Amino acid sequence: MTGAVAAVATARVLTLADAEAWREAAARAGDPEVVYLPEYAAVFQDYGDGAAECFVYQDPGGLVVYPYIRRPLPADLAGRAPAGACDVSTPYGYGGFVWKAADPGRPEPLLARFRDAFGAAMAERRVVSEFIRFHPLLQNQSTCGDRLPGVQIHKENVFWDLTRPAEVLLQQCRKTYRHEIQQARAGGLVLVQEERPEAIDDFAAMYADTMARHGQRGYLNFPLRFFRCLPRHLGGRVVLFAVREGGRSIASALFLVWKDYIDYFLAASCDDARVLHPNHLLLYEVALWAKARGITTMHLGGGSGPLVFFKGGFSRERRPYHLGRHVHDPGTYAALAEERRRLAGIPAGEPISYFPAYRFGTE
């Protein structure tokens, strides 16, 4: 960082107590998506993932805004790291840093200075490692030169352009999907926007059944208290839809909505209703709902092979999704990774592909 720029640079770590300043900084960086708001990070602090923070860096070259969750280390590693050691991660979903550069065509110098300032701040807070899920809509992955070398493409996510006429949206769907959507309508299935206070509890119960059916026991196996956090913090930015057969909900999904963008967030369905094709109807009808409200982009996301195949039946548009991995304290990281290897019974020399390695088997 040059002396002239350093003299006027500011760097702040905001918390939820600074929500107004956090929100204002996100707005100045372009108001990119709901995941950059303090209300979104508050969901995951409330849920217990860690402390919601936002690093805001500014100098004459521009502004960078970076929300994350600062997490305590796994309990079984207590005593194996310096007091107060922790790590940082993107809240579940997508995020990373966003910026507004004075020279939009050349943001790299700004991002390099941001990473220098961020690294210094993380050293003060005893941060061991950093995990970033970059946003596939924003394509905000940037290597920042040698300041963040660990950025790699993870997979491709499915997007749906909603600017086209409704009949074109239907024609874009896989031929079998068009038939199944029509079949679902003919069978009396209808989409409803759930606004009943108890609807989130009903969704949580269906979600739990869906996760059990798929053998999901990891982080994504969210309990009821997580789902109750969503409307409490996000209000109308999270919308719940259900497909009903008569008075019974047989498929349901939560969507995040922000300006002209809608994100397919979490979904659940009844196993005995799959033959009625409620999920096909749900996504198509929600696309029409969003289009009618001026929303231009629908993010269907990624996931496992079968899930991506399902989502790809609505649109052929793909965008790369990148992950970032960075070790701030190599010595402590290596010691913790070795202790995890010992605790997990992993033979010496066998690589641990999980990042951070010391969280292997704990999430």
C-alpha cells in the first residue's frame, strides 16, 4: 500500500450493533443482494454459527464490503490453539466481498490493498483460516493477485432469465417438464404464497422428512429454530410458496427476494406425491410470479448431480461458482489439522480434502 493511499484508508470491522453503517456500506457498494445485509448475517448468528461481522475498507481507489461469520474453533480442539483463535466463513449460501472501484475497469489494486488490510485485521483477531463462497450471480471471485491465491471453480449453477415471455419460459423447459407441469395443473395442483404464521413450522416438518429421506445428517439438516430465524430477521425478503393438492401441501420452497433477483433457497416435498410433479409446477409458477413483479433473474443453484439435472430442466444457462480458501495462520492451521488427523484416525500422509482440515467430520 503506498504511503499516500495508506494515509487516507479506513478499515472497520462492523457487527450487528453497527447494522445501520453496515447497511449503508452495502448500499454504496451497489446493494448487490440480500446476503450482504446485516439482517441475513443475523440469521446465522442467531442460529449459533458464530458472530456476524462485516469488514469495510475504503480508500481513494474505492470501497470494499465483506460480510462473514467469525466462528469459534471446534470444541474438541480446545487448548490446541492460542486463546481466542477462530476462523471466518461466508454465511450459508453465497457472498464474498463486493466493491465499487474508482476505476471500474481496474479494481485489482483496490482489492490487493483491501486484502492487505483484511489480513492485518484477521491477525489481530487470531483468525486461523478463511472460507469464501463467492456469488455466482455477481461473479465476484477475484484472486487479488497473490493476496488470495486459493480461488477455484467448484461447479456450475443454473440460472433462469425471466425477461422472456411466459410462453418462452415454458418452451425453455425440458419437454417432459412441459408435459408434467400441464399434468400437475390438470390434476388440480395449485401454487399458494404462504403467509400463515404457522406455515414456517409446517415447512420445517416437511424439510426434516425430506432430509431424513435423503440421509442428510450434516449442516443442511436445519432444525425448526433455524427456520423461525428467517422471517424474524428477513421479513418479506424471504418468501414461502407451497403446492397444494386440495388442502394438503405436498411441496414447498423458501425463496430469497431482492430487487430484480430471486434465489431458490431451500425446498422440501412429500415422497408419496412425487408422481404428481409438484416440484416442476412450483418452480415454473414461482418464475411467473417473479416475472410479474419485475424480477429478471432466478437463481436455481447447484447441488448434487441429480439435483443439477432437475434444475437444468428449466434453463440451460450456467454460471461458474467459485470457492476461496485462505490460511491466515499457517503454523496454527498445520497443528490443528494434525490434531484432527489424530482424532479422526486418518493415517499420516493421507490428504484431507475438506477445508479447513481441522473441521473435517464436525460439520
